[in-house]
Amino acid sequence: MEPLRFEPIFKSMLWGGRRLPGYLGMTAPHDDPIGEAWVLSDVDGSLSRVAAGEHKGRTLREVIADEPAAVFGAHIPADGRFPLLLKFIDARRELSVQVHPDDEQAVAHKGLGHRGKTEAWVILDANSETSRIYAGFKPGMTAGDFRSAMTAGMKAETLNSFTPKPGDCVFLRAGTVHAIGADILLFEVQQTSDITYRLYDWDRVDAKTGMPRELHVDAGLDCVNFAAGPCEAVVPNGKTLVDCRYFSLHRTTLTDGDTLGRVGECRVVVVIGGSGTIGGEPVRVGSVLLLPAAGGVVPCTGMLELLECGLGVP
């Protein structure tokens, strides 16, 4: 099976900006702020479609249903769905302070068929003066402390935060409270889940509704792992940024004659620098390719800086 490229799915968000269509080499589909571009998704209602080649126009789910072993190799997920969601995020303003459940909590809250959400970010661009990453509560924080801070109007003061720089990776296990600050462009890989509980939304009002967005404080605090404490940028282990039960994430640079992919394994590659070809497919910054298990090893040309995502074993 050849490498698969998908059409991005743009998501309008009140905190979004205007950079993502250009970053992906496309024209903006509308004038609303675009916060996210889902570049590989098997989420109900937002299924990625193949952009070119023999499977053009088919959804990722349809390709998997017809040829699961060709996509995944020996490790086919029990539910037959692609277990990771990949996206780019353009935060012109701060995202809400939020938390995601783990697998068991997702099933308890939403029922069978739902996954939790462990995720990782790689910072692509940030403003050294205004950008902040919020990840984890400050040491010793409890649910009661946070509720008291909400009453006193001091929500942000409960959070651990730092100034990000391009190249930083942030690994967020399910249960870690977090927020992306303003003026940040990043890549995200996460479990295939869209369950988000907002704890705080910076006291803003949605211009379209004239109302604040809904908060989910009780459900959210029920999912927070207060024992985890603050979360800082990852210290890489060689090329490896993250290696957890759900996915691995590596950063690498390739030149003419190098190869990508592993026999029998499904991988996803994201180009974050340079240009060239992968398996004969022209790629540039923002290109995302799924390398199916049946595709084997593919040659590369040019100079490419890549993020490579591997799937956890189901």
C-alpha cells in the first residue's frame, strides 16, 4: 500500500488565528478564525479523506475496513479504528484551561467505545514575550484549593506555566490540567478522542452567542491527577521525545538517500522543516503522510526535518 496523504479538516475556534491554511499550502475556506487543522482523524463526524492516489476520496475508516492488516500489520486495534488523532493548532488567543479523562474515566463518563486522551505537543512557533504554556497545577494544589481560587478570581495562579520556545515538546498524560497560551503554533498527537472538560475560560464571552462558554468543573476535577504536580518540557532521549503505551514520537533529520518506515509497522510522518520527496511523494512543511505497514521502507530525497509517530500496541 502506498503512503497516504489526507485532506486537512479546518476547525473554527474563537481563539484561533489565520496561519494554518497558508502553513499547509492551502487557501482559507472561510473568514472565521481557524484554531485547528486535523490532518489525520478517525473521529466520528470528522473523518479524514485521502487526498491523492489509488484511494483518493475514500475515508481513512473505509481504507482500514477494507485492508486492516495492510494499514496496521499484526497489531490491529480491537475496534478497527485508527487510534491517533494528529492536528496543527494556531492559538492567537489562549485556549481554555482544560483536562481530559483517561481510558477508564472516558468509559465511565461517556460509555463503551470512548477513549481517554493522552497527548503530546511540539512547539513550532511562539512569541518569547507573550506566549505561555500552562501544564499541571502548582505543587500541593487540591481540588478544594482550585475551587477556592475560582471563587477568589485567581484561577491562573494555581497553574504551573513556562515560556515555550520552538522545538519544545510537552507530554500531557490524561488527567493533566493544561492550556495553550496566546501566539503559539504547534503540532499535536493524541489518542483518538474529543472529550474535553473546561475548568476555566479566562472570563471571556463568545462573540457569536454573547455568552461565556460552558464549563465542566465537576466532571473535570473528577479527572484531574493532582498527584502529578507541575509538567515541564520534555528532555529528549536522543531522537525520542515521547514513548508511551499509546504512541511514540521521534524527531529526525533526513537527507538524500535516507529511508523511512519499518516493515510490518504503521507510522505517520509530519514534515516540520525542508522539502523533498517521501516514497516519490513531494512533501513540504506541513505535509503529513501515513506509511502503512504493508508499504515497507520508502526512499527519501531532499533535506527533511520530521516528526515520526508510531502506534502503541493495542
